[in-house]
Amino acid sequence: MKRDKEYGGSGVLVVLGVLGFVAIVVFMSAWSWRNTAIDSETTITAQYKDNQNVYDNMWKRFREMAKVPTMYTDDLKKLYDGAMKARYGEDGSKALFQWLQEQNPNMDASVYTQLQRAIEAGRKEFSASQTTLLDKKRVYEQHLRHGFGPMWASLWGYPTIDLSQYDIVTSERTGKAFDTKKDEEIEIR
């Protein structure tokens, strides 16, 4: 009998110890899940802001580069007008036939090629930024759904952000194509 009392008392301690250990593990698991959720949400919002930054920078670059051909054309016109006035005077040449071989300034097409390359590079950079946002949302949504995720999400009140507010930017044409499940070929000319 004495022996039963000894084991009964230590049995309670063992059970309490096991329950305490389980409680600590559960708490640490819940806390770890919450920390990952916080990290995911802050990463998603930061990536969304970065997408805005990339998009804004891309369009500013395009607008600034598009001004270069206009400036170039204006300067070329001034240069050409000056050259013509210097050769023929204010009223131009009055000759019936002009037997001269003239060297006139030419418009350099490389300005347009540079603009075209900048547009392509900017679009690729923005696309990569959007892909990163989609991946971060995917990882977070998986975190919310895997294993004990739904239980921890309801316990901690996650998600705390509206994930639909962090969608990628697309065109009206793309939206229509995905809504109708149809698209037409692109008309180049």
C-alpha cells in the first residue's frame, strides 16, 4: 500500500509534467505560427509598395525618354533652318535649278531604339515585381490553410489585411480575356 501511494503521487507529477510540456509546445507552435503570419503580411504590403515604386519609376522614365525625340527634332529643325538661311539667305534660294549636293542634318533613329529598349526593360522589371508579390501572397495563403493554420488563424485573428487589396496590376484587355476565356490575335498594323 505504501508503494501505491508513492507511485500515485509521482504519477500525478508525471502527468502534470507531460501536460505542461504539451502546453508549452502548443503555445510555442501558436506563437511561431503568429510570427510567420506577421512576417508574411508585412512582406506582402512592402512588396505592394515596391510594385508601386517600380511602376511609377517606369512611367516617369518613359515620359522623360519620350521627350528626347521632341527635343532632338526641335534642335535639328533649328540647326537645319539656320543652315538653310546661312546658305541661301532669309528668303531662300531663288535659283530655277540648284546644282548643289547638300549635306543636311539627319534624324538619328537610335533615340527611338533606346526608348524601345527602356520600355521593354521597364515592363520586365515590373512583371518580375508583380510575380514576387503573387508568390508572397501564395506562401501566406498556404500558411493560413496548412496544418493547424485555420485554427491558429481564428485564434489570432488572421489575416489582418485584406489580401484582395494587394492584387497585381493588369490591363482591361487582360481582364476581359480572362473573364470571357477568349482572346484575339494582336493586330500589328
